[in-house]
Amino acid sequence: MTTETNDATPAGTSAPGAFEALLRAGFPYEETLGMRRVTWYPIDIALGAEGRIYCLRRGPFEVGGVICTISRDDENLGVISRPSGESESVGGLEGGWTWPVGIICDREERLIVSDEAEHSITTITRDGEELARWGEHGSAPGQLDRPAHMALDADGHLLVVDTMNHRVQRFTVEGEYIDGFGTHGSGSGELDMPWGIALDAEGCIYIGDWRNDRVQKFSPAGDPLLTIGSSGDGDGQLNRPAGVAVDQHGDIYVADRGNNRVLLFDRNGRYVERFIGDATISKLGRVYLMANAKVLRMREMTTLEAQKRFRAPASVRVDGDRLFVADFGFHRVQVYRKEAYPLSAADVIPNPGSPSLETV
């Protein structure tokens, strides 16, 4: 892990110096939502109001994709497909997207979906009514080449990870180009097939730099501030990082897809811990299993350890003290709950020059 520069302002906090340190009491697994027949291959998720979770479904090889909505109570609320258009019935999915990648909600709970095959962005209501569709394939400013994840800034503008152009571009939600940053490479501020994106409370931008096996933090203007991670499977190392999220403490979560885990870094880029998956059977899953005697018998005959773990997690989202992980390969969402307490400078000693766990 290398640090290019460091911020004086803690990321993810409401005011400079809002806390000095965190008492991390724990981050236990809480529950599993969804199942194969409902949340099939969730490539990304978006968190809506009233506990709604929108799972963007896309198979690893099949063409096509739709949105499945589930509740926090693990109820199947139905499927949203893209309104009929050029790609109607693609992949056998009526009105589906061709190769969708990312989904987010705006404040009115309109859903914004990126489609890398069509190099396009679509906005729909949560009832499936299309509001806008835009995007032009190319490499000029404002054009797209396989757009991936997206985020909304404080002004309501849309930041789009333009993967094969190795950059991030900012648009109005109607598709008018505003600005962008990023060039191809492995140096500070350069990107190689970026994927995930998240913003903190100060508007700083975090990018999952897929082919460089790292996460980079940029200022709101696109200046590089911090580099997190390196290639590998050790502590704090990454293998094809996908989704990224930042919580209210400035903690950074990375879907370390190639290593089948999620990593947590603090606001300064220090590695804290990993999540490897602790799934139980969801409510939807239990209902299905209890209605299928053959599946129940097969489950009783197998080992269960591997079925708890993540398989190619693709996306991470945070909502308050909860972490939601799109467990792509196992067709579900795993939820963890954070317990941490901000501390003031008066609560802890200054950082020691020679850190030691021993006290005298």
C-alpha cells in the first residue's frame, strides 16, 4: 500500500476533525437476503426507501439482464425490465438490458442503469417507466466505451466510470457532458479498466482500479490523493477490485472479487479487516428448500463450509451501520452490521512514534 498524499480532513465525516479515532467494537454478520431463483447473479445492488433493495441481475456468460426487487424482510417484490426498445427480448428477457453493470437510486428513487454492451445509461422509475436513455460509443469527451459503476455528486450530477476509456466522466442526469479525468496507465492518477466508484462526504472520489489491483482516491476535481492496495491475496492486497463504498466514518470497503472477499480500509487507507462470507439460508431460501424434498436431501448429504463464503462478490453498499455485499456467484446479498464509536483527541493518546502493543 502506498500513499501519494494524505488529507488533513477525515474522509466521510461531516466536518473537519469530527473524530480522532474509532473504537471498533465489532462488525458481525447479520443476515442473508435473496436466493438463486430470485436474486440470480446480482452484479450490483442499489438501496431504496422503505427497505427496498434493487438487485441488477446479469449472468456471467448470458446476454440480458433485469432488476429484481426484494425487501429487507426478504420478500420478493417482483422484477423490473427495461421498457421495450431496441433490445426487447434480448437473451430471452423481455425488455431486458443487454449487458448491464451498475445500478444506483437517486433521491426520488429513480433507477439509473449502465449497460456496457450498448455503451448507454438508462433512467427509469421503480415501476419500470423509462425517463431517459443516452450514450454514444467512442473515446471523445462525452462518449462512452463500456460504462460500469456510477455515483451521484452533491449537485445531482452523474459520475460514470468509463471503463475501456480508462477514465471517469461527469454528466447531467440527462446526459450532457460536464467534465472528466483519468488516463490509461499504472502511475499515480492513471487508471486501467476502472470499475467501481464511491464518493465521501467531502465529495472525494474513490475508484476501483480493476487491472491495477488498487483503489485510488481523487479530489472532487480529479486530482490523485491516495492509493490503496497492491496485487496479491495478502492482508490489504487486491485481485481485480470491483465495487467500492465509503461509510459515515470514512471507512472504505472494496469488493475484492478475484480473492472472493471484501476488504475494509480506514479513512487513511490502512487495512483493517476482511469479510469472507458467513451466509445462512435466507427466508426465501428456506421456503424453497422446505418445498423441495430432493434438494433438502442433497443439502443434508454435503459439507456446508464453502457455501457460507463469498464467491466473486461484485458490489458493496453501505446504509448507516450496515454493509450489503452482492454475492454474485452465490446469488444472494450478505449483510453485516458495524459497531464503532468515534473518539475525540482527548480520549486517546497521540500517535506514538514507535507503535507497540505493550504498555508500562
